[in-house]
Amino acid sequence: MTIPLPTIRIRGRSFMALIVVPEPPFEAWLAALDQQMARSAGFFVDRPVVVNLAAMTEADDDPATILAALEARDLRIIGVEGVDMALLRGTPWFGATLAAPGREGRPDKFIDVPETIEPVGVESVVEPEAATVERRPSLLINRPVRSGQSVVFEEGDVTVIGPVSSGAEIIAGGSIHVYGTLRGRAVAGLLGGADARIFCSKLAAELLAIDGLYRTADHWGHGLQGKAVQIWLDDKELRLAALD
């Protein structure tokens, strides 16, 4: 009797991994990472991490020791690059090689957005003394952003007409406007935009960040949960205030 074999289904999935690049001297870099993680509690939680050791090639630090130090900080290491994999033989990371950018893989900064998004132009602020009008690009997303989706727009502001689900994230070079419930992560001012802001109609976010400063719900309490809120930077402190 012949038993039919089951059909094997192969699926693809796109997701964003953080690229962590240790630099020599490693102890000083690790201390800086510890400080950043203390300020940004929760930022690395459930985020896949790729460790690029290219900057450590001239240092005497053992690659396995570096990776062990990162893993001890609960970083979820899914890949290692920029190192001779033979140096990791006998360790859990041996063979964790990723495809090189530009070949099977893609450059780090490009993230696929699975659904159609519509870029639009908006008027920028006009400086009184400026002779020309500067136009700042923005991205309009006329749909909900669902769990597992990442929207990255380094050029300017992102506006979402709809909710941002838990497990989703919006990363913008400028400000972020969410006309719905913000349950996921919102990272504004990605490229040094300290004047960026985050606005949402209903706050239920997992993480908020502007210009590298991060806060989770544990840091803003329950008083603002569920309210229309704006978030901005004030003297290197992340501020939150209700809009109504």
C-alpha cells in the first residue's frame, strides 16, 4: 500500500533585523551598549539581531567572546557577518552566515513594505529669511499597519490613517502622525531629528523613540494610555502630553 506523501509548502517572510556593529575597544563599546539598553528598556526585546564583526577584524578580541557577551544581554542573534566563520567553529554561531548584500541578500537600510503605500508631497516650514521654499517629503499610508509589518521612511514624515497594531512599527526620519490607535512601535527622527514629534489619536504603544531616546509604556504610566497624545524631545528628555 502506497501512502501519499504530504505536500511541502515553502513560505517566504520579510522582517527587519537590527544590525549591531561592535567596535574596538570592545569593553568601552559594550559599556556604551549597556547604557543605551538601560535608557531604552525593551528596544531589543523580540528583535532579531545580526552581528557585524567587520570593525573588529584588527582587534585581538575573540569573536566568540564578543557574541557571548551580546547574547548574555538577551540579544537574539540570528546571524553573524564580517568575520571568518572558521574562527567560530565549535561555537553555537558557526555557520550563522547571511547572504552578502547585493547578491542573495539586500543592503541593510532597505525594508520591503508588503502593501502599496502612497508617497505625497507636503509643504515644509518656510524660514522668514529663506529665499526659496523647501519641500519636505512625506509618506501617507492610507490603511492600517498590521502586526509584523515595518514601515521605514528615512526621508521625512509618516502619516498613518488607521491604527498601528501591536508588533508593527513605524520608523521615520521626521515626525509620525497616527490617526488611530498606536499599539506598536514608533521611532521618529531616525537620522538625528531632535525636532521630530509623534502624534497619535489613542496611545497604547509598545515603544516610543525620538532621535535615539526610547521609552516604553512602563516609563509613562497609565495616565496617558488611551488618550490622544503628542511626544517630543525637551533638553534630551522624552516628553508626553495629552492633546485634549
